[in-house]
Amino acid sequence: MGLRHVISYAFNRSKTVAKPTFARCWPFSLALNGVKIFLSGVAVGCGWQRFVAYVDVGCYYIVRVPLGYLLGFKFHIGGIWSGMISGTVMQAPILLWVTFRTDWNREVEKAKERLDKWEDKKKAPL
């Protein structure tokens, strides 16, 4: 975060673009992506890989790419980064909603059942 005014020049040499846009958007983007990645990891760890894949692909191809193109190239508002952030803004609440709506006691019971199946197989002779 301390290098946000310097690291932007790896992507753009223009001072008018690099300093204000990158320095302002980067901390928000970093925090939001961190939350999204954490929640994706929780969902994948619960065995919901297909759901996470649908959310990722849907938010990326239906929201991020088209909105980034429109905002960046057609309307010249905030650049491509704004479109990418808007897809993440959509993705994080979906994953957050699923995480809060989950019955974690039931998930623990399902995990115990899976572990018990493996424990039974260990005791059987090869």
C-alpha cells in the first residue's frame, strides 16, 4: 500500500493516469479482492466448486468484461478497472450471502460422515 504511487508506473507511464487513478482505486480493489478470494476459498473448502465457478464465470464474462469495455472505451469513465471492480462488487455479496446462509452445523456433520467412511476403509485388510 505504501508503494501505490510508484507501482502504477509498471502499468502506465502517464502521470495523469497513473497517480490519481491507481493510487485512489488500488486500496479499495485490494481489500475487495481479498474478501472475494477469502469467501471463494470458504465455498470451495465446503465442496461448492461448481457454484463458485458459476459465480466467477458469470461475474467475469457477464459483468466485468462488458462493463469494463463500456466504461473504459465507450464512455471513458474510470477506465477498464472500474468495470473489473464492479464485477467484484457483485461477486463478493453473492459469496457473502451464501456463507452467512449456510448451516455450519450441518456442514460439520457432513464432514464427519465423510471422515468416518475413510476411517472404516483404513481398518479393512488390504
